[in-house]
Amino acid sequence: MSRMGSCYFICMSSLFIANLEGFELNAVRIILIVIVSSLGALALPAVPSASIVTIIIVLSSLDIPARKVGILIALEWYT
């Protein structure tokens, strides 16, 4: 099964939230986000908005606060 769309969404959303929180993203953190997002996308069920939970898992695994994920929830619900 192809989960590339979910993987891209999780990666880009995690990078967006990290930038909003003011975290400095070096190459190691970006690579870790890509790896964890890829593995998380493989375990993603076919349920609407399930990728939000994976984004929270990715952010918490890198010690990035997930306080601003509500922005993504509102945008995903709106579209």
C-alpha cells in the first residue's frame, strides 16, 4: 500500500509545528522526523484524521511540544 501522501503530510506538518515552536532544525532532527514519519505512516489506519495522532507521536518523540497541533486539526477539519 502506498502511504506516501500521509508520510509527506506528517513530515511537513511536523516541520511546520517545530518552526512555530521556535526549535532549531538541524540536519539530524530533519532526518529523524523523516524516519519516524515514514514508520508512522506505515502503521496509520484508514481512519479520517488519524495522521494527527501520528504527528503528535513524531513531535513528542523529538521532545517538541505539540501545543499548536490544534491549528492542523482546524485546517484538516475545514478542508
